[in-house]
Amino acid sequence: MPAAPSLSFAYLVDDWSPFLGPHWGNFGIRYYGLAYILGFFTAAWLLNRYARAGRSLLPADKIGDFMIAVVFGVLLGGRLGYFLLYQFDTLRSDPLELLRVWEGGMASHGGFIGVVLALVWFSRAEKIPFSHLGDLVASTASAGLLFGRVANFINGELWGRISVVPWAVIFPRSAPPDMPLSHIPPRHPSQLYEAALEGALLLAFMQWRFWRSDVVQRQPGRLSGEYLIAYAVVRAAGESFREPDASLIFGLSRGTFYSIFLAAAGVALIVRGSKRAAA
């Protein structure tokens, strides 16, 4: 098992094992899987708090069913989105790669689409307004992003651009296997930047908006719109420090390019919510 991160040449070396504790080949408790579990449990805990406080139309006894729908949406959408948005050539040449989940590969933008489809189904099945369910998810989603980005850092993946800032990190996986450690350039720990921005900052902002205003009750859908716009902004900020992991689109990283559509959807939701409130 690789040792915990060590200091080399004045920079932290990210050579953590992706497994928590012992493992057998590709089987064991992975930090990435643990991040998903923590994210979903945090979301469920928050939804229960909303129900007890009378601020949610989702009954407490339906939260379990709701979370199952969301989990399937995130996992299926995230997995399919990764290959369709970032690795389409790989999927076309080897479709079975889609099933090799132990090798990683999830896309947050694909996860968004999967969750939307899950909300459409759940809304119709339980007769709960789609816009309200969207607001509930928006207020909790960044918990999963927070844990997920930390897991990305532990795994030494999705590293940042080359940098010599004092907090830069050496990611062995960013270089060929035979390259000496002393020759591997340090990089921005962009995963931690994204954990702070997409995760902690957005979660705090959404919780502040949910509890300190009546926006969910007065303008259903607006909170979802605010979240999508805010996510697009902080994602673009994080992408400026991240090494692109796929070809650029119009000179933009794919994460930034796809976020433009999220921001546009967010604006549409806010306009729609404002019109409903004024009607």
C-alpha cells in the first residue's frame, strides 16, 4: 500500500492509497465511494431537518424513496456524462469501459442531468412540485461535491496546473510511471480549491438562503436557479487552476464550457420563479 503523502523537495507528494484500510486488488473501501455515501447521508439529514421544521413539502417518510431516486440519478447520469462529455472516443471504441466503475470516471454535469430526470419521475409519482424538489436538492447538493473533491485529491486525480506556490503538490500520477519524483513538477491542488468553492462555500450559501429567507416558499425554483449560476461561476474559477483533462471547446475547458448552459438554465429558473411570484 502506498504511504501517506510525504514531503519531497519542499512540496507535499500526493501518493495516498485510494483505499481506506486493507484492500484486495480493486476491491476495498475506496475514499471516493465513501465520499458519495457521506454526501448522500448529509443530504438526507438536511432533508429530515427541513421536514421537522415544516419548511418542506417532502414528507419525512418519503425521504428514503426520494434519496434512492436521487442516488440513481447521480450515479447513472454522472457515469454516462463522463463518457459522453469527456471520453466519448473511449466509449465508442470500448463500450464495456462504462461498466468498469472501479477505474473511476464521473462527471458532475452528467450528474446534474441525471438528477433532473430523477426529479421529474419522483415529482409525477408523488405529486410534489418539481420546482420545490429542485430547490431541496440545490440546497444539499454541495455536500456531495465537498466530499467528492476531497476524494479526488486523496486519489491524486484531476490535478491542477503546474505551479510553484508554497502550497503546490506533486502528483505522481500526473507524470509517466518511470519519471523520477525529483523531475515531476508541482501543481495547484485544484481539487481542494474546488472542494472549498463548489462544496463548502456553496453549501453555506444555500443553507443561508434556505433558512434565512422564504425564497423556497415564495418563489419555487429560484433557489435552484441561484445555485446553478453560482456553481457555474465557482466552477469556472476552479477550472482556471485545473489542468484540462480533455480537449478544449472554443478555447475553454469542458468544465467551463458546459457550465455556461447551467448558468443559462439558472437564469431561466429565476425569471420563471419571479413571474410566478408576481402573478
